[in-house]
Amino acid sequence: MKHNMMIVVALLFFIIHVNSQNNESELKFTTKYYEAVDKWVALPPGDTDSTYHYGFIYIDDEAGFTYHIGSEFYIDDSNHYVSQEADTTFHAKYRIDPNWTLVTIIPDDIRSELNLPEEPEWLKYYKEESESTSYLKNIGYHYNHAGASALALSPLLKAYAQEPHFKGLEFELSYAYNALGDYENAIKVLEMAIENDPANFFFYRELGFAFKNMNQIDMAESTYKKGIELSDNDFEKSEMAVNMAQSYYQVRNKEKFDEWAALTRLYAEDGSRYEQFIDLFEEKWDEN
């Protein structure tokens, strides 16, 4: 009897241990907010908290990534997910900042147990114009702004197929390509953009960056010079200048480096990081 009791106790311990592992494996807080768009998510609990706050992440095409606060749930002794009753009259939203916490996407089986729909009824109102060029461009902008350019490409390419010269679209698409290291496609987009709008210095800034990273230094230089000529923003000018100075530093062309270092110092604020970069390049010039 004692032996059988020990087996039962051991079995119960095993079941509890497995259940605990299952809970932990299903609620891993490793997902960035921009990877959980149009999903129910749970937030990590406090160190002594046994309840989980949950809500729904979506993108307001004007305001950006948004967390619609839901309610709370806890895991009972039977390993069931139990939701606190949500206040349906309470519609609180939180505009997500770039440094927001990691979350976990609530799996479908747990979502069903919590009696949550696949998507909230209200979401459709935010997607009424979801096929429009303006909406798609804005969604791409918000992904780019969050550092998630890989996710920006799909809406931006869809918008580009509809209306390639829509205001701001070519910049966002080329920015995404540059961020992803796809410089050839960035150049294609930007050359067509410049044909349509040759006075937009942002196009030259992105195009110069693409040429620079393709090691086409002469093309980068002429492009940046045109961008500086068109721009009335000293910060943008200093950014283009320091990029060019870096290129000539890398190939150890002292004459050209000095030319672009002087331009960087001309436009950069005193003590700015771009000015500091030039100081550093000069200090390390003779190093291999």
C-alpha cells in the first residue's frame, strides 16, 4: 500500500510539473508589439502577481500602434484560464511607445477558453479604408518608424502597385529597402521618384545612402551634393556629409575626406555626434 501511495504521489507531482511547464511554454513573453498586430496579447505579470493583463494590439493608421485594454485572467488550480469579466463600457487605449514591453500572443485554444473572439467587433471600423493607398502607406510608415521595415514592405508594395507617386510613399518604400540592405531596389524606386519629383531632397538622401552602401562612391557623392543643395536643414546636410566623409575614410582618400569633413563641421551642431565622428576618423586615420 505504501509503495502504491508513493507511485500516486509521484504521478501527481509529474502531472503538476508537466502542467506548470505547459503554462510556461504557452506564455513566453518574447514577442515585440509590432509582431503581434491584430492579435490578443497578454502582458508579463509582476513578480508577485498571479493575474495577467490582456488586450488587443492594432494599428491606427493615423496614431500608430495601439493597445486596446481588455481585462485580466488567471490560471486556476485545474490549469484552466479564467477571465475576469471585462467592463464593456470601458474602452481604454494606450498608444504604444517604441520601448514597450515584450508580450505573448494568446494562443487560439486559450483565447477560446477566455471566450474572446478572433478579433474584436470594433476593429472593422479601423479597417474600412484598409485597401486605400493612404492607409497602406501609413501602415508602412508606422512599421518603419518602429524599426520593423521587413513588416513595412508588404503594405508599401501593395500601395506602390496602386499609386507609385503617392505623397510620401516612395520615401517610405526606399527607406524600408535601405534598412533591409536591399539597395538595388531602393535605387530603382528612388530614380523613378526623382524623375517625378526632382526637388525632393529626401530622395537624394536615401539614394546617396544606397549608392554609398553599394560602394558606388562617385554616384553617392554627386547625389549627396544635389541633396545638400536642395535641403534647407543643416542636420540633414550634416548627415549626408558625414556619410560621405566616412566613405572616403574607409578608402583612405585624404583629400576627399578633408573636403567632406569640413562640410560636416560646417553644418553639424557643435559637439554633435557627427562632429565627434569626424574627430574620431581623424584620430584613427593612420591606423590599419
